[in-house]
Amino acid sequence: MAADLVTETARAVEKAFLIAVDLGLDGGWTAEESLAELGALVETAGAEVVGMASQKREGIHPNLYLGTGKSQELKTALAATGFDVLVADDELSPKQQRSLEKLLGVKVLDRSGVILDIFAQRAHTHEGRLQVELAQLEYQLPRLTRMWTHLSRTGGGIGTRRGPGETQLETDRRVIRQRIKKMKERVAEVRQRRETAAAARDRRMLPGVAVVGYTNAGKSTLLNALVGDVVVSAEDKLFATLDPTSRKVNLGEGQGVIVSDTVGFIHKLPHQLIDAFRATLEEVTRADVLIEVVDASDRHAAEHRRTVQVVLDELGAGDKPRLVAYNKIDLVEAAGERFVVPRPELHAVTVAATRGRGMARLRRELSDLLAELWVKVDLALPYTAGELLARVRERGAVEFEYRDRDVRVYGRLAPPLAGELESAARAWSRAIEGATTP
């Protein structure tokens, strides 16, 4: 019985063969390097990579993705490896998927489909599942005819987790479009709740910081190190974090900020995911400052940064003030290398988040960066304004001078809090004048 169970488990692991077209346009990435990342994605999704092939071409074949001759060679690879799923490194058109399936008789996926599979497996909150399902439905809609023709035979993705399309029998596009409409309405409700929460945070006047970066750069580990506790599950896996987490972080001298972890970005991120996760990613657009986490040990760090910039630009957050945290510096040193910040940046630190190394400097740099965005104040308040003074200490970069009858506050504050402080200072000034006027 146990042997049968082991055999059945082994049989359930799908064998994947990867293919890519090298157009020479993917700056910094070779087709082989992009395939290596695709292989990591496929393994994360639960399949075993048994081979890969790439082809240099001036353009992608409209029917077969690869050229006709190279596509025929896949039959030889199929006989040699017995793969049961073919995965392309670029998003395939429904026509290309159908042609390759007809040629090989196996399931055909693309990078977007694999990433969606991973998201379906990793999303645990109600909000995350809503957004993943919307992305899957929009991805599947143009492929509806293809998927339903062989659904009973193969299913739509990698592993046992199936997307929403595989859990229903409706084949009518109108039904799917109605489902997409409902999902968009529910995601809009999520966005509204987030906006309400953000408004409440703004009333508290706590600065917002969003942690962004390439997948597996160490964003969750860095947030845990900043908070001083495990608030986010941090794994050495692609897309280990999908559901956002926000926590208060103390920067020193009583100053606090709200730091939000975000989903990692990746090369060729499906546009459906960016659209569906826009409600979550609005944490990025609302943030006062971004912490961009970069894996300093990855030789593709520069390409990763370009990918992150592209996504941030698409979200309208590409020009936000930014602190760059070059993470995993301990791995660089363990390899006997010396890390040098690759280009002059006003706010950049090197850290080893797993060891908590560099966190004190990161806090100082973040505090300095926030202070640059704030306005200068030099005002006096009475001792009776204790609640306001406490909030000013917590949410600004200020110093106090305690005098005989009042407290001098000088430094920098966020504009709304500075305005509140100025109003209180004017009221105190009028009270003094009234008390001294005969």
C-alpha cells in the first residue's frame, strides 16, 4: 500500500521541457539565463524540469513560436525525456498554444501561465485569492476554446492546484465575462477598504514606506529585521510573499513609520497580474518613500533593478523618493568578493537582512530621507500640549528644548503635522500676548 502511494506521488510530478526564442532584444539577459529563471519558476510551481532549448531568430514564429525545424526537434526531445508539459519563456498566443499541442500531444503553457499557477498556490488571504482569480480569468478568456477541448485530459496548469476555469463546466464566454465583471467589482471593494485604511493612517499622520524589489531579493526578511520579529513568512523561494503585510517600525528617537511588504516583481511579469494586483500595489503609490531591496549577490542585479523600475513606472510610482538596500552582502563577502555600490546614489545602504546587519544604518538613512521631504519647524508649544508633542516626537525628525514655560520644537515634520503644530504655536503665542497685555 505504501509503495503504491509513493508510486502515485512520483507519477503526479509533471515533467517540463522549456523553450525560448532569443531575439537579441532582452538587454542584459541571454535566452539561457532567462530559461534558468523560468526553470526556477516551473520548479516552484511543482514540476520537474527535464530539458530546455532555445533558438536565435529575428522574430517569433506566428504559429509555432520556434521555427518549423526547431519545433520538429521537440518531438525527439519528447521521446528522449518523456516530458508532459511544454513551457515557453514568452506569452504565447492561443494559436501558438494550439499548434504546439497538436504537434506534440502534450499540455503547453507559457511563463505567464506558470506565474499565475504559483500565485494561485501562494495566495492565502481572501484579498489575494480574489486578485489571483481575476488575473487567471482574464488570462484564460482568449484561450477558452483551447482549454475546454482537452480539459478532461490534462487540466490547465502545473500541479494539483487548478485555476477557477478548471473548477467549472461553463464553456460560454459570456459566463466567463460575467464572472470577470463580478471579480472586478469585488476587487474594487478591496481597493475601497484599503483607501479607507490609508485615510485612517493619514489621520494618524504616520509616514508610509513600501518595500519593493525583485522576487526573492529578501523583502520579507528585511521587514522582519526592521520590526524585530517574524511578521512575514520569509522563504528562499520565488514569490514567497503575495499577501501584503504592514507594520509599524521605529526609526529611533520615538519616530515611527508604517512599512508595507509587497509582492515581488519579475522579468516578463504578466500584465494581468499587475492589473489584478493594482489594489494591493496601491500601497506602493500611496507610500511617501520606497525601500528598494536588491539582491547584491545576484549577477543580474542591474537587470532586476530595470525590471522593478518598469513596473514602478507602470504603477505611476517610478519617481518616488527611494532608499536602495543592497541585501545579502554576507553572501558576496562569503564568495571572497568586495561589493561596491554600482552607481552613485544619495540614499543607499548595504545590509544582510537574515543576520540583522546594517539595520541601524538603514533606519538612519530612512529617517534622513523622510526628513528631506518634510518642512522645517522651529516653534514653541506649552507643556499642556502633551498629546501633540508626543505625536510630533513619534512622527517627525525633531528635537525638543525644555524651557521655563514652554517647549521649543525644531527639526522637520510632514507638512500636515507641521501645519497642526503651527496652529497650536500661534494659539500659544496669542495666549502669551493676552497674558502680558495690561
